[in-house]
Amino acid sequence: MTQPTTPTIVLLSQGDELLTGQTVDTNAAWLAERLTELGFKVLYGVTAPDETGAIERALTAAFEAADALICTGGLGPTSDDLTTACVARVAGVELALHQESLDRIKALYAHWGREMPQANVKQAMLPVGARVLTNDWGTAPGFEWLHSGPGGACAGYFVPGVPREMRQFWEHYLRPALVARFERPPVRRVILRCMGIAESSLEERMQPFAGEPGLTISFRTKLPENQVKLIFDAGVETERADAVVARAREAIGSSCFGEGTGPIAEVIGAALAARGETLATAESCTGGQISAQITEISGASRYFLEGSCIYSNEAKVRTCGVDPEALAAHGAVSETVARQLAEGIRDRAGATYGLATTGIAGPGGGSPEKPVGTVHIALATPSKTVHRHLRLRGSRERITSMAAGLTLDLLRRHLQSNDY
Amino acid sequence: MTQPTTPTIVLLSQGDELLTGQTVDTNAAWLAERLTELGFKVLYGVTAPDETGAIERALTAAFEAADALICTGGLGPTSDDLTTACVARVAGVELALHQESLDRIKALYAHWGREMPQANVKQAMLPVGARVLTNDWGTAPGFEWLHSGPGGACAGYFVPGVPREMRQFWEHYLRPALVARFERPPVRRVILRCMGIAESSLEERMQPFAGEPGLTISFRTKLPENQVKLIFDAGVETERADAVVARAREAIGSSCFGEGTGPIAEVIGAALAARGETLATAESCTGGQISAQITEISGASRYFLEGSCIYSNEAKVRTCGVDPEALAAHGAVSETVARQLAEGIRDRAGATYGLATTGIAGPGGGSPEKPVGTVHIALATPSKTVHRHLRLRGSRERITSMAAGLTLDLLRRHLQSNDY
């Protein structure tokens, strides 16, 4: 049995707002990731302005180059929404009124208590022969146009550019249609999520896997997290892929906190909930980022008791019982104070664990002994208190988000170790 | 005196990671925004894979279509970094070793305590006749290639794709070079930053300005903030533009918190610092997002005393002195508790202002009387306590970020009013 060849796709993003930087095109990457997962290959992406000539050139080129085209945007009611008319022209067909679509748009306006502006009639004018994709999430219908040209056939999908609507079209129409239309070689994709390890060090540890047949390795940094993506070709047997994944996890060691899981706060939350344990946090330089991440997980109220952003020295003393003499002797940014904060908030909240941060986020506030980026973090457990001295670089935002991530990672490592 | 015509630019983003969705291309929008501000017109954008044919086609098309090209990515040391070789081929010149660049790369590796891998030599091989753009922020040098073809001249700029490095190249080379090379019609651009007003309502209030000659109005939503962008053509006199901006601000009213300012937390911070006033926060459903935003502003320690994420009922009572009977009678998500939290944290920290949130972020925890998205927020001032009942929709993330933004806005409105 021969493997099917990989079907190709062109992504066309439509709209002046993308070319003036008003809007970052997140649709293209979102679609590309899902298409790649399904076994499609994205040939290239184009962003076209609201100009008939440019759109028609882009359509013609895509129809020739690829097995399918996904075009987002340009389906609105205003004069700069040109996509549908351009498709009709390139396809050599007329536009015709699709009464059902017009009725839906009118009903939507009626629901809003307004009369439909005349301009919206345009949204119901669709290329003759196109399959209409009903929009249950907004006004503009999408459509499928199966193009046959001298270079072969191309299935064109035209959907609104609003990301919320686009994603619904993907789920309800595009994904099912593409999967039904194109055979694809099966691929397997594993993401190893890592914290507390540099990308260069991850690359080094993955070096031995470079020659592995049928395996593509890539790296992605979403600070403070680093991810390793392993993509196995269709030809790789499941057992061999399993074995490679296991060896890769072993090579990374304890810095890998999960495989295809959610963010680290979710991993922590699941572990705390499973153990019936609780957490409280005392944040100085991270200003609430840790508690915000913890509480972003639904159900966090089961294990998260209290977070304290003890920004002033008075608050450190009052809330966490930090010893004013220790503060005076070592300064707020010190190992002693970090430990006292973690232990203090743990006691105060009656939690199993206390996490704490204190540091200099910059750009001001640094000194030769304690430069910007100096951060002390601590974890207090029922049996001991663990401390780390971080020396971080970069902007204020980078320093605080790295510090928040590495503090969460301190707890994650404790929860995932057998050391309790 | 005639106005210069608008010079045109093509943006070429290079790399397979953009076409598999591993990376969202933020470079293109970042560059497009700056280019538009400078008076350039971005003709179109292309994302090309790591394939010689596709890159060469994209280069050829861009050299023909535009006055300038900015290409990001593809300058790395590995075999899938193909940009430089493709430029040389399209330009019809050889690659030659640029010794100074090689020396810099070697020195960088030496600084890291490592020997330069042989693969990196490639990064110093540049098209003969190109102007080298020294990289002080990474390994790969960029370069400028002035192309002359049958369609006219095109200035090509080739820079690394890592956003941090790309932005340095823009600041140090691209911006100065483009400004020096191309005359552009002057434009003026004003951003009105708004909070607590729906985009549709903003559009309605801007309706009377639609016919204003030489003015382009656009809207941008970065929840919980909405922005109105006013772009005035070269022909519009300063006084008339000033008058339009003033009228637009008046039309929006108190929902506009600034013009070309930083985020709302910065506006709040500046006002607090100027008045010598202080702030403390008590967050339940927002989990620390408010304190994280406040402390993201450098110098926040001058006015931010303490933040408390009082997630459990015990913490609400212990930390903010909420009355347990009020909790039992009204529930944690209630006007009474929001007011007591704001007043309690204000008292406790000895701050001028106390801000508080309590709500149901979902997806679980809702009831018919208090559905998901029910949030009570409060501001305690020296003279009174203000409360708002929010009814928010959407995901947990959307609800909590809207709640955090609108709570900050409660304080912002107080600080910007004359009501103190």
C-alpha cells in the first residue's frame, strides 16, 4: 500500500489592516498549526491588501500552486471588502443573490433591533456554483469554490477574518471538508513541555536524536517555557516512536514537566488537587503574576488559599511576619527574606506550601551587589524550605515573567519528585 | 511644491516554522505599523518556506513590485537557512567571505566559552556588493542589497527573524536607511486609548467624523481596551487636525484615558505618584492580575503598598476583615463583600485607595441568580466607596481580564475626574 502524498495548501490573508500593522495576523499561524497536525503542507502564505489587482493575482497564483486555498477576510459589507467579487472574476462566473443568506443577515439585524443597511446585501452575493457555508456566528457567509484550471484542481475556502468566526468555520466546515477531500500520510506529533532549562541545552540533549529516521525535531520558546516538538513521519511504527519519546524525556530529565499538557499552573493544580494539598503565595517582584497564573486554572479555589503581593517592606512584615531586623540587615531582596516570606505566608494561610519571590525587576533599583535581575525565590513545605538565587537578564517584563515561571517550577519539581 | 508619492514596500517573512504554525509572525505587523507611520505603503506580505525555489520566486516578485523589500529570517547557520544564497542567485552575484563578520561570530562564541561550529562560517558569506549590517545583538549579520532590475530599483534589507534582534536592526539600520533613501508624504497619527466603552459605541461616536477630508479612522480592540486611530493625510493643516482630535476626544468623553500614552496602569501610576497617593488591592476572581499590571510599571513601589489575592473565604475575613455574617448572608460574590474588601484592604495597608474584585470566572461555579461572569468591583477612597456590578461574557480568561481592566478603570476615572 503506498502512502498518499502530502496535499498542499496556500493561506491568503486579506485586508489592509494587516499591512498597516493595525492587526497581527494570528489566523495564519492558527490555521497552519492545525493543517500541519492533520498532515497538510502549507506551501506559502500571502497577505494581500484591499485591492482588486493584488487579490486576483494572489488567487490566480494560489489556484495554480496548491491543492487547496484558505482565504480569510474581505467578506464584509463595505467597499473595501473585495474577495468575493475577485473570486468570481478569476473563476469566470457571475455573482448571484443567495436569498437564504440575505434572509439570515436581515434576521440578525432584526434581532439587534436595527434595519439591515443596504450595503449588507453584498454579503449575500456569491459566485454562481459556490457552496455556501452558513455563518451562525456573524453576518458574512463563507463559501467553498472548487476551481479547475490548467494546472489542476484547487479547493478554495473563503471565510471571515474575525478570528472568533474563522475558528468556528474551521471546526464546522473547513476541517471536515479538507479531511474528507484529501488523503494524507498519518503523522504523530508529541510536544514535550520544559521549564528551567535553556533552549541551547535542550538542543544539545536532542542532538543524539538528529539522525533518527522519520523524525523531525523542532524547538519553541514561550518564555519561561521551552518546548520540544517531535514529529514522526507516517512510516515510523508506534513502538519505535514510543521508545524515542521515552528516551527523549529521559534525556531532558526533570526539566520536562509534561507531554501535551496544559501550562505549568495546570500541572501544579492537578497534583495539588490529587494530593488534597493547598498553596499560598507571597510575591514581591512578580507582583501577582504567580497567583494570576494559578487562578487562571478553573477550580483553583480547591487548593489555592491566598496570595499576597507584599510590595512594600511594611507589608512584608505585617502580612508574612518577616523579621524587621532581617530586612534591615540583608535587605528585602535576600535569601533570608525570601525564606521568611515563604514560611510566613504558609503559616498565615495554613497552607501545605508557601511560595515567595523578592527581587529587582528594573530598570531602576539595581546596585553593584544586587544588579537588576537579582531575584530570590523560595518554597516552604511541611518539612523544609527550598531557596534559589536567580540572576536574570532582560527587560522588566522578561525578568518578572521568568521569575514567576521558575518559582512555579520550584513547586512543580517538588510535586513531581518522589521526595515527600 | 508637489507631495512625494508614497514609496512601496514588500515584507518577506522567511521560515518553515511560520508555515507550520509553530511561530506567529509578529515581525510583519510590527514592521508594517512602523512603516505606515513613517509614510510607506506595504504592498503585500509573503511568508515563504525554507525552499530555494519559493524564496527565489518571492525575491524576484518583490524586487519587481516594490521600492523596497524587508526580509526577516533565514540567516541562521543551518542547512535550512537559505536566504543569503537565494539573494545572491537572484542578484546574479557571488557569495564571498566577510572576514570582519566571521571574526565577530568567533569572538561571540569565545565569549560564551565555546568554539564556533564550522556551520557558522556560512553566516559570514555575503553577496558581493552588499552592505553589511553588523549584528551587535546576535550572530547573523544582516545586509542591504540595492537591486536594479528591468522594473526599476529596489532596496532590499535582510535581517534576522528573532524579534529581539530584528527590532534592533530596525532601529539602528532599517529605519535610518529608509528615511534617508525615500521622501514620503508627511502623515499624522493619533491614538485615543479608551476603556469601559464598547467598540460599536465608539464607532457610533466617530460617525460624525466619517466625512472629514484627509482623515482615516480605524478601530482596534485589545480587550479590555479599545483604541481609535486617527490618521491625517499630508494635506491636513495642523490646526484643523488638532481641532478634530479635540472634538473626537469630546465625543468619546471620559472613556478616553489618554492619547499616545502607555497602558492604563501607567496612567494610574503617574497620577498617584504626582498626587503622593497610594494604593492597595484585594483580588478574588482576578487572582492577582490587577497587582501584576500595577507592578509591571517601573517605580510602582512608590505608590503600590500591598496586593492581596484573597481567594478563599477565610482569607477574605482574615486579610480584609470581611464580616463572616455578610459573607454568609450575601455570598462571597456580592456588592457587600466587594465594598468590605476594598475598604478592608485600604485600612489594612494604610493606603489612599483600595480596589477590590469578587466574581465568578467560570466555567464552573455559576447559578441562575449569579451566572458565570457576575463580578462585583469596588473602589474605596478617603471619602466614599464606589461599586460596580459587572455582567461579563466569554471565557474564564476574558472574564478575568475584563474585570481587572474595568477595576483599574474605576480608579482611573476617579483620578482623572475633578471629583476629589
